[in-house]
Amino acid sequence: MSKVKIGKSQVETVPLGLGTNKVGGHNLFSNLSESDGLETVHAALKSGIQLLDTAFIYGKGRSEELIGEVIANFPREQVIIADKAAHDFSSGEMVLNNNPQFLKQSVDDALKRLKTDYIDIFYIHFPDKETPKSEAVGALQELREAGKIRAIGISNFSFEQTQEANQDGYVDVIENYYSLIHRDEEEKLFPYLRDAGISFVPYFPLESGLLTGKFNKDTTFAESDPRSKDAKFNGEAFQKTIQNLDAIRSIAQNHHVDVLQVVLAWYLANPDLTAVIPGARNAGQIPGIVHALDVKLSKEEYDLIDRTFTNR
């Protein structure tokens, strides 16, 4: 599989990764099975996926621990670990913390949970209100120089915060919210990242399953389902997305795949995206995700999907 480089770092990875918030993320999702999580990560690595995207807040360290169990069975150089921290519970309440000492301790703690000597990509998960952004990134640069991390990332930073964070040119990658139906970053952030040589990895690329093609215009959600209160899954917005997905089903049919693979293939072909990290709840979902690597969209197909979801 061809690989992509993360920013100006020496980290290279297959561009299709795995988001692991459903691996041990008991505080985020109900009815999660840890055995399913372990099997999912194992299946992903066996299939050729390298990039595992985790965070302390996914189970307050439990996702990292489970990933650590699995990667012990693989050559370390075969795995690209992306981790994140910012959530501080030391006061008894959750606060965002980008203090250099907190970030350094977070990396040390994550290394222990992952049972590894280094983390390939480490993100500041969310900006706090107090710490100068370049000072926080400077702490990660010290960790890189110490060999504890290989690439520096920031996540959920605004355009202005990104500029401040990168004033010394240390930032390699940004992970922010982006999808076919949420494209705010295209206007200001993407041109800046291109000029600065910074990679971009979108989270929520499948919009909690909305962009997989498994729903139709008559789909409804039980009141107990969080999606029943999510505007994306209701009313005019939901119907518009379903209509747009129906419009690209012919592309899926031409490639003998499902809409899921076509959507992922569009992300993989997008020159402003370095990697894409869809999540999975069980190992049975991994083959469908990996199959997207086999879908090569023509320029006409890529542009049609682009226009369909931007009404251009």
C-alpha cells in the first residue's frame, strides 16, 4: 500500500487508519465490548491498516491500554500510534489543560498504558484558555527531541489558534472536524496548511454512520437514540444528505462497491486530506473499510461527489 508523510516529520503511514473511540471508550458509548475492541484493532492491523488514532479521554486511558495489548503482538514499526491529551481530572472536575508540565506527564502516562517507548503522533486534543499555544507546542517539541514522540499535532484548534500554535513551525498535523457535509475548514484553514506543509486528518468522516449509505429517507431513530436529537439526522438536513447519497449510488454501482467505500475513497483522493480514520465497533466492519483502498475514483467521479455535497 502506498504511504503518506505526516507534515514535515519522518512519520509515514498508510492513509487509511482506524479511529478507536469505540475501543474502550465506555464513557463515550454504551454497550461496548472490550473483546470486540481488541478484535477490531487486531483485524485492522492484520488487514494492513497502520494508523491507530486514540486519546486519553477514550475511556480515560482504557483505549490506550487495550491498544497496548494488541500492538504487543505486532512489530512496533508496523504500527503508527496517534494519541491525544488535554482533559485533566486531577481537581475532581474535568478541565482542559495545555500546561507544558501536564502535557509532558500525559505523554509519560500514555507511554505506560500503551506499553511502548514512543508515540508516533501526539496531539493537544483541545486548546485551553490560559496556555499560550506556541508554549504548549514547544513542550511537545521538547518531547520530540527526547524521542518520546515523532510528530506534533493539534486538534480542535481554530484558524487563529493554529497560526499561533505554529509560530515556530513545529506543527506537523491537525485533526479537526471535517466531512462531506461539514466543510468549513476549506475556506481558510486548508490554504494555510498547504502553504505551511501541515497535514490534515478529519474526524467524524462518516458522521456517526450517516454517510455510510445504510439509511434511507424513511429512517427514524428511537427517542433513546442520541441521533433522534441530532439535527443532522432529522428534518430537511437529513433528507438532503440522503438525497445527495442517492445521487452518488451510481458511482458505487460502477465500482461494484457500497456508498461507504465511495465516500472513503473521496476522502482518500482529496489532496487536502492526508489520512482518514473511520471508526469501527467490531472486527466485521474492518473489511468494508479497507475495501475503500481498492476504489480509484476518476476525476469526473470525484468532482461529481464534490459538487453534489457543495451544491456547486
